[in-house]
Amino acid sequence: AALRRPYHQKVVDHFEKPSNVGSLDKNDPNVGTGLVGAPACGDVMKLQIRVDADGNIVESKFKTFGCGSAIASSSVATEWVKGRNVDDATKITNKDIAAHLNLPPVKLHCSMLAEDAINAAIADYKNKKKGAVESADDHR
Ligand code: FES
Ligand code: FES
């Protein structure tokens, strides 16, 4: 059998005890949902954020159907977005996540999935807010 490169301990920790696994109500107007897939392997990640009136992320949950590195990356992502403003959270990059977890090059797309999921969740939240303002305008 091919010799497998062992996962870095932080990946194992996040994989065995991932933070923030679960779901938020996607119909809640203050919740943004990002659902993304990795073309390279078909793995799928859902990341959700709950945002307060000041635009700060107060809660984040994920569900990942993917490899250990994807699960670890989403776990890190949910930890890092919490407490940040939505605009600030878009600055989290897959490079930061990959460096934190010491991901090998073949696993970089797993952390990319987490970056994409954060951005998709924020875009969904912003779209909802925009929609809410527009429909309030309609009813004036
Ligand atoms: Fe949890 Fe790094 S060990 S975010
Ligand atoms: Fe594809 Fe990790 S192998 S997300």
C-alpha cells in the first residue's frame, strides 16, 4: 500500500471534535447560507452565519460531506467568522486556513471550499437584506 502522509494534528483535532457542526434556520432573515461544492472531488460544504443588527456574525454552523481536511477547514472557518463583521469576514482566505491546518498542496482545494462557503453565506445574507429593503419599498 502507498505510504500515506499523516494528517497534521490540528486537522485530526478539528476532524474528531469539529466546532459548530449543525444547521441554522435558513429562512431566518438574519441567517445567511452558503452551499458550495468542489469540482475536483465532488465534496460539498454548507456553512451558515447568523448576523446581528450591527452586521456582526454572532453564530456559525456547518455541515460538510467531504474529506477530513474539508471538515477541519469548515470547523476553523466557523470559529474564525464568529465575532467578525460580515465585510471583515470576507477577508478570511483559504491560504490562512490551509496554513493554520498545515494542509499539503493536494488538500488546498479543501480549504478553498471553506473560503467559498464563507463568501457564499455572506452573499446570501446580503441578498436577503437587499430583498427585505426592496420589498419594504414596494409596500410604501
Ligand atoms: Fe481551532 Fe485553529 S485549532 S481554529
Ligand atoms: Fe475534496 Fe477535500 S478532497 S474537499
